[in-house]
Amino acid sequence: MRRFNAQVVNWTQMHDCYGDVDRVPALLEQVELEDNAAAWKELGYRLVLENDLVFPASFAALPRLMCLASRSAPARRLAGTILRRAAGHHGCDDLLANCVDAIAEFRKLLDRHLQSRPVDCLAAFLEWLAAMEEYHWSAVLGDFTDDFYRLACPSCAVEVTIAIGDHGRYSAIRDWNLGDVDRRGLRPASSEKLSGTGRWMHETAVRDGREALADGIAHLFGMAQCHTVPACSTSRTSTHPPTAPSCGRPGRIGRRREGLRSEARDGSR
């Protein structure tokens, strides 16, 4: 069996969430020999604490998990979970850099998995985004059943809430007591006008028959009216994550940590 970094990792320096340095390599040996539910469960909570924090052992284990991912759903899910936390302040960038080749293969595996139209489509889609280094969208994107995003108008900087879900697709001013007031419908971007990240996200959702996801992405990268019109010189403001310094990035309300988004790359699949 090919093991990417079994000989080069100094496990004495790779602690897990408990500070242990010997338990993770032992568990990896176990799951490489046989699919053991108890071992996978222990690996999960040692490598990702409260589905949020990762550790040196998490990234040291990543190539071996990705190697197993083609024949093991638990390995694929755990590798994806770790990778989605790669943009956090974990101090393990050097370990992540050693995983470039493994991540490239993992990205291809996830793309094939998405084309099989799996039950865990959204989770796989978010993991695929992380493998594409789109950490921001991997962290904040929801299933568009009850999603809310916040952003600022690029002209007047007023904060607007963007709602995309079963309750509607609109922009509004969020009031603590009154809720979403002055609702105005979003205008979705046409597939022809999407570009960069939004374009290939949308194309992938369409390819895989995920109509609700594709529709949500079209609205997320569409247009919303500024609520200070006519005072504001901008009659429309895009819900696409802004690039100008005065623009705030959208974030899902209630999420404790937001990933960092890399620059969009056309044709990066």
C-alpha cells in the first residue's frame, strides 16, 4: 500500500487534541489494515476538536487519509473535514504544503464523487471547494434552505442582509426587534454573466443535477438593490464577495469562524 509520508513524519512532534503524539499513528495503522468504526470515531475527535479546531497531527495524517479515501468513506469525510479548516490559525502551513500532491488527487476523487450524485452532496461540495482552495466559500456556503449573508454596499457602506432560502430571496435591513425590514427581491445572475469562482461553482451544481444549489449560487452571485437609494449613487450592489477595500465580505450569520477566500481563478478545475 502506498503511504505518502509514513517515513518522513516525525510523529513525536505531531500532537493531537489531547497533546498525545503516539495514538494517531497507531490508529492510522489500524484503519489501513481494516475498516474499524471505533478507530475512525477516535481518529475523528483526536484530529478535529468540536468540528472546528485542527492540530499538527491532523495535517500529518492528511496524506494517508487521502490515500485511503478512494476506498473508505470515513477517510474521505475526515480528510475533507480537516482540509476545510486549512485556512484557520493552526500554525501548520508547512505541513499543509507537504500535502499538495495528495490534495490534487483528492480534488479529482471528490469531483468524481460529486458526479455520482451522492446523498452527502453538500458536504462533498464544500470539501471540494476547500480542495480548490476556496476556503471562504467552503466555510460559509449553506444548502440555501435558510441562508443569510451580510455585506456592505460598495458606495455607501450600509450593511445589508441577503436572504436566500425557503422564506424568500431578498435583501433587507436587519432590525433586532423587527427582523428583516424593507425587503427587496434579488436578481439572480444568468449563467452567461457568471465568471470565476461563481461560474464553475454554478456549472458544477448544474452538471450534478443540484438545481436548488445552482439556483442559490445564481442568486448569491447576483444583484441586490442598495437600501439607501436614491441617496446612494449605486442603485444595485452585487452579492458577489467584493474586491474593493471598502466592501465587506459576506458571511453566514451565526458561524463562529469564517475561512479565508483565495482569489478566484477562471478555469481552475
